[in-house]
Amino acid sequence: MQFTINGRLQTVDCDVRTSLLDLLRDHLGLTGTKKGCDQGACGACTVLVDGERINSCLALAVQYQTRSVITIEGIGSARDLHPLQQAFIECDGLQCGYCTPGQICSALGLAGEIKRGVPSACTADLRAGEIEFNSDEIRERLSGNLCRCGAYNGIVQAVQKTFAPTLERAP
Amino acid sequence: MNEFSYERATDPAAAIRLFSKCNGRNPRYLAGGTNLVDLMREDIEQPGTIIDVSGISQAIQRREDGAILLGAGAKNTAVASHRDIRERFPMLTQAIVNGASAQIRNMATVGGNLMQRTRCYYFYDSAARCNKRVRGSGCDALDGFNRIHAILGTSAHCIATHPSDMCVALAALDAIVHIEGPSGPRRLKLTDLHRLPGDTPDVETELAPGELITAVEIPPLPPATRSVYRKVRDRASYAFALVSVAAAVQLNESGDSILAARLALGGVAHRPWRASVAEGVLQGAPATEERFRQAAEAELQLAVGRAHNAFKIDLAKRVVVDTLKELTRRPGDEP
């Protein structure tokens, strides 16, 4: 099977039962993406596919051959952190760090969704094309990513700090 | 996970042909995978052939008569974000964005949402007895932890619920399911798609083997109809409904009388529960809290609670009353 992972075309010989998560971790050595519950409940395995966040544990890899997959390895490196990664450090958005790659990918997906006007459960005005960028929206939209250390306040702060300049509407 | 062969279908006819060809190998249609892949990993579903239909019918179209046609392959996020849905059927957007997580909504499809299976713990636990998994084996939910289970339309064989939020809104919207299959195309009201458990809870829908949902049609609502979806759950976000209500109300000009009401309940039955008894009580009635309560009482009259879910009966009544109050509130009314 052929995949495009972090912009690189990769050919992998794997069983059709392989999940996208296991493909990344076990076949391509991209262990930044984490396995938490392996049933779509915790969000640790979140990656971006064509810019949209998904749970890679619930995805059969075979279905994603023609899509562009971005993992945490494609977002930043230790030497060249993404601004959101830097904000997580500055805002104490983590303790153990296990959920962090998923949180980062999820938050990048979140920013794209708000930009595109995708509503959430706490969007009051569904008719308005624009979404208000505030901490309630961030909390609701990140509810698919659990953090057992409870670093939520720092996570929300980091996301707000990073994307407020581009997503907050002028008063 | 058992071994299976994988086929990709490019249109409904090809999918149905593949299904017929593999009929002896327990084939399954696969779309977003958020439910089926999980069930396969638990060995609850053991298909010999997977027919990938995720690329089929992704469009969302507005027909000339004002109806909306949701392609079965349209993603939850696309449906919830669609301008026509947000403006004309806001309860459908609300139902979708109150279901699952953003990640799952980016994967899950319309057809898959209709076909998803119950989240009953005993269905998922192969060490437990479950009439859905093994017909005639018994039901451990009846006397087990049944906080999340059904109170309406149950049987002595199964008290599982249908977990969908989207389907509850679609039930209230009189949605029509478009189906193609080995014996040709047909249409079914969404409220007729899912079955009550009876003594065959393993047979969950009216679909015949090989039949594929291709679209869901939403007819236009009467003018000046207000609609809303209200969900009550154990967490503030990302949890299945204990009770949910989809309601659409059309009031008279002065706003004190109900011309027509549509109500559907989620989290309470083996299928999205269209509350037609309550609708009958509300039709032509004054828009008063007293009448809302009568409607809720009438709908829940036959509800049966068990050790851990009896609270749902009162909860459902209260959510119905409160949702109707919200929908019929006039400017200046006390909230």
C-alpha cells in the first residue's frame, strides 16, 4: 500500500487489518502519535488527514492511501517547534505529555474548523457564518482529547494564545 | 480482528454487485469506520469481506422543491456545517454537533450513523449474554447495570438503545431513507428503518441483505417552524444521550396556540422514538406548560424503568416540557 505521510510518499507492505495508528507507529516508526484507548474515546491518536483531524485508531489504513496524513512529526521538531508547541510549554499545557501530540494535532484541526465556520455544540448563532473564538468553544471542541494529568487550563490557554491573533474577530 | 478481504466500490451498483458476489463470506459495507472498525477489533463483527463505500454519494444537494438530499457518504461535519441545514433545520446541526467528538464527526457518515449499533456494555462484552450477539442466549442488561438502557418499546429479550443523535433529529424531520439493493431501489421513512427488539433484537433494521443506504431526504418544514435539539448526558460534552429531545413547533400568528408539533426522543428506545402520542396531544392545543406536561405524560405512559434507568422516565418528561417551553417562548416571557 502507498501512503503520503508528512509529505513523503511511502510504500508499506502490511495486512489489510492494520489501523492507520499501527501503520504509523509499528510500520513507519512514527511513534509521536500515541495509542491510548484504541477505541476512539481518548484522542491520543489524533492526526490530520487533508487538514482535518481524525482518530487514527478507528481508521483502517487501507482507506487512507490517497490522502495526505500529517502527524506530530510533520508539525514541528525539537529544534524547530511549531508556535502551538511552544505555547504548550509556556502555558504548562502538559505534565506527562502522553496526550500532547494528539492535543496539538486536534487543536490545529480546531483552528481550521473555526476558520471554515464549522459550528460546535456551544455555537449560539448557527446562522452566523463566523464562529466566536473563546475558551468555551475551545473546551467544547477539544472534548475528544482527554488529559489524565488534568492540564486542561494550560491547554486551553495555549490554544487561545496561539490562534487568537488570526481567529478573533475585530471588535 | 478476523481476516477479511477488502474491496472498494465506486458507485452503489458496484457495491451491491460485490455484496452479492461475496454473500457467503459475511460481507459488510464500510464507510467512516468509527463503529464497525471498533466492533471488528472486539470480534463482535467478523466480516469476511469489507466493501468500502466511503467514496460514494458524498454530496449534499438542495432540490427544487426545497428538500435536502444528504448523500449517505456525506461526513457529519459537512452536514452540520451546511448553510441550508444550519438555517432551515438547525436541530439537525445541533444534534450532530452534540454527538461524538470533532475527530469522529470528521470521519463518520450519514449512512453509517443510521447503521451504527448499540453501545450497550453487554453487547460489547463477549463474556456476557446478549441476544443481539447470539440469538436466544439471554440478556445480562435486564438485571445488570442498565443506567443507559431503554424505557420505551423494550422486550424481555433486549433493552438496548440506538445511540444516534442525528437520527433523532431526522426522525422528527420526517426524513426519508433512499435505498438501493439487489431487488432495486426503494424508499423508507426513517422512523420505519429501525426495528423494536421484540424476540429478534439481532435484526436491527428493515434492510434486506445487500441493501445499501444511498441518501437521506429531508422534506422542507412548514413556514415559521422553530426547531431545537436538547441533549442530557452524564458529561458536558462527548457522551451518549441519557435522554434527548428533537422538537419542531409551528405556532399560530399570536404565538399562543400550536398548529403542529413534531417530537422525537433519543436515548430511550431501540430506535429513534417518534413521540406521536405527545404530538397528538399538542396538535391545535394552547401552548401552555400544563398542556406540554400532559403531552409528555401521555407519551411516557407505557415507559418501563429498571433498577438503574427508571430516572429516565421523569427526566424525559421534564426535558420534553422544558424544550417545548423554550420553543414557544414569546418575547417578554419569563425564562
